[in-house]
Amino acid sequence: MNVVGVRTLFRKEIRRFFRVPGQTILQPLVTTTLYFVVFGYTLGGRQAEVDGVPYLQFIVPGLVFLGLANNAFLNSSSSLFIMKIQGTMVDLLVAPMGPLELLLGFTAGAMARGILVGLLTWAVALAFTGLHAVDVARTVLFLMLSSYVFSVLGLLAGLWAEKFEQVNVFPTFLMLPLTFLGGVFYSVASLPEPLRTVSLFNPIVHMVDGLRGGMLDRPAGSPTGLVLLLALAAGSTAWAWRLLKVGYKLKS
Amino acid sequence: MAAPVLVLEQVVKQYPGLRALDGVSLAIAPGEIFALLGPNGAGKTTLIGAACGLVRKTSGRVSVLGVDLDVDPVRPRYDVGLVPQEINFDPFFTARETLEIQLGYFGRSKDAARVDELLAALSLSAKADVPTRALSGGMKRRLLIAKALVHRPRLVFLDEPTAGVDVELRRDLWGYVRRLRAQGTTVVLTTHYLEEAEELADRVGIIDHGRLLVVEEKGALMQRLGERHLEVKFREPVAALPAGPATAGTLSADGRGFSFHERRGTAQAAEVLAGLFAAGLPVGDVTMAPASLEDVLLRVLASEREAQAAGGAR
């Protein structure tokens, strides 16, 4: 195992997104803050309660998830894709970096950005909601797992994409609708049938629910979110490892 | 002979509709400079890619530094460097950072002295802390070379390393490559500057249509296939050539010029020239062009194409 190589790739990824903080950190922070202000603050959300929680507090975990998942995904997908376009991927392919090293380096860098944006979003939200109880262990678990899964999914997208347009296919046409329909701004339990049952097939519903349980220190409900994240983590890792091993769209 | 650092055995690379490598076998000895020559699309870069792990071979065996790449594709890479043909650079980083990152990819800890040494050797010290996007084309090319060497590889592939580099710097780079060889580094080089191969190479391989046509020690190849060109200008027209070695040459239609191609098995140019003087011909000017690798390359490629055409005609 090339530990120095993994550490180098991880640090390089972090330096890369810190070189353009406006684009990689501030922009998503502004976007999620706007969601918070518009949906939670100005649309009368101050008075409402959802599932016994003030609406402002209720939407915070979903917004944290949105920022975290999007940024973890975008970091690994755009970094890998840009390296392919620039030709600098060759530097990694000729180096003694096997599939495991590449996977670890890229995902660790993407997780760092996802978690950073998620935590900053949370910090901004706390200014509106005030401090409240948190189940730290459960929150950390969901933050880590969610950022990991979306980092690996981003890596897969970066490997697959051949055009800039394709990098944005997943965030725009899959992640964004699934997130908006995933209970970020409302409680799925309050939906009428059959929408409620259909929503349960959206994996993001369970992930947001799991994170909400931790961040708002609510009693642990269904373990579906955790099971889904674990299954996605295992499946996407195996897939990414395989594609990196054969050099899918990296080697001719 | 010491064990070869690179061995290819019957390597085939088949793309849809194109056989880029067609059963290539080759062994590169430690410490030699091997020049791989051939026209565009001949298979040079594919061959290097197969050895560096950038190309998935269809069949055959590649062994680098004694390790079969099918068994362990990663371990030999600690000691291999590649200067790719296409210029690449990461605009987020400076030249110095780029080299530090490359060193890390190869599992080496920070080595400021090594980075400074390479920046100086490749005339990049003044631009060390400038973002790579601000470097000129030649500087970016030199940075590629520095990247390939920063981890002190034992085997280096230079795929068109001096394309776009000015003459003075090219000669500096040649000097650097010779220093590498003196330190025991093995170099596999492809180049379109045949003068470069002539200057540097110990052995030469000529590849075309994915097949290795010739692999030979450079001096022996030049002697076997090289031609020296003798050109003579007469002060006044000459009606006929004297009997003897000079008849091997050609008199121009206006009788004012004479040319002779000296190759293996023909008379020596000196004998031919002596024959002209002995016959009292009015020799005004004599030029002698040495054998060139370019001629050898063109001759090998031409004879291969003739053979193919003959094969096709049958």
C-alpha cells in the first residue's frame, strides 16, 4: 500500500478546492443558506412545526445533507474528470497507485469538502435556530457515510463522463430531484397515499431521515437509512474499485 | 549480460479496426539508450503505453525490472518514469508544487534538494513558484521531463521529449540524458528528430504498422544500411566517366555534376574520387554528406512497404 501516495493525492485534492474557495465552499454555502432563508424563514416557517419539531430546525439536516452530498459528489467527479481532460491523469496512472490508493485518495479529498460544506451550513443554520441537543455519534456516522457514498458515486461519474455536460447529469437529473423529493423540506409521513409509499423508494428519504434523527437527537426510528447507506457504500466501492483496476475510460 | 530491464514478448494490441501492436518482442538492457523510431501511428506510443500500464495489451507478456505486469502491475512503477507525448499540466499548482506532488505519488517523502536540482537542471528555477499555466510551451515540456525524473527512476520512457523545445535547450537535454545513462538509468526514447536518436541512442528499433522491423546497435545499423553521399561539381562539362570505380556513380545530363552513394558492398567514396582525379577531370567542388539515420529509416520503411505490396500482389 502506497501510504505516501494516498496522502499526497488527498492533500492535493484539498489544496485544489481551497484554491477556488468561492466556487467550492462559499457558493454552495450561499445556496444552501438561501434555501434556509426562503423555505424556512420567509415562507412562514417560523410558526410551523413538523413532527413535533420547529420547521426551521426540521429542514436543517436536509440542507446539511444537500450541501454535503452535492459537494462530495462534485469534488471527486470534477477532479477526476478534469484530470482526464487535462491529461494529468497519466501522472497517477504511471505512479505506483493501485485502485485502492486512487479510491482512498479521491474519496478522502471529496469527503473533506462535503463535510466542510455540511458543517458550515449547519453552523449558519445554528445562528437561526439556536443550539439544541445532538446525538453526536449518530450524526458523525451519517455525515461520514453519506459523504463517503457520494464521493464514490462522484468518482464513478468522473470515470464515466467524457464531456463536461455528462459530469452534471447525475447532480442535475438524479440527485437534485431525489433530494428535493426526499423530505428535505417536508415530512414524508405527512404526504397523502400513494405519494407517501412511492417516496419510501427514494433512498435519500431514508438518508435524510437518519441524519435528522442524529442532528435533532430524535429517537432512532427505522434503520433503513443506515442499511441503505451501508449497502450503497459497499456496492459503489466494489464497482469503483473494479473500474479503477481495469482502467475503465482511463487506459486505452 | 545483465538481466534486461524491459522485456516484451509477442505483445499484441488490437483496437477495433486497428492492430496497433502486432506481436512485438523486445528486450532492453540496463543502462542503454534505446531509440524507437517510426512514422506517425506506427505504434511507438502504444508500445510505451503497454510497458507503462497506460495501454491494456490484448495478448503477450510485458515484464518491467524483472516483474511480470500481469502478476504485479504496480510494484515496478516505483522505478519507472514517463515523459508523455502530450503536454499536461495542472493549472492549480506551481512547477515546484507539481514536482513535490509527483514525488509523493511515487511514495517518496519531501525532498527539496532533489526538486531544486531538477528545476535547475531543466532551467526552470526562475519559474519554480509560478503557476504552471503561466509557463511557455517549452517550459511545460521541460516540467514534464522533471516530473518523470523526480523520483530517480531506473527506467525512463521519453515519448517525444524535445518536441517544441528550442535547439539550445534540446542540446542541454541531450547532455542531461547522457548524464542519466552515466548514472545507470535506462532510457527508451521516441523522437521525430532523428538527429536526436543519432546523437543519443546505443540501439535503434524501427517500428511500422505495429511490427518491429529492425532492432540493431546504431553503429552497426548505420554501417549496414547507411549511405554516404558524394557530390562533385565540374568546372566544365564532362563527356563521359572514366573506367574504374567512378562508373558506380552518375553523371548529370549536363555533364557538370557527379553523384555517388556509398553503401555497404559498393566502392569507397575515396576510391571513386581518386578515379575522377586520376582521369584528370576538372573537379571544381566536392561535398560529402555522412550517412544519416533518416536515410536508414526511410530505406527500412520503403523496403517493408515494397515487401508488403509484393505480398499483396501475390
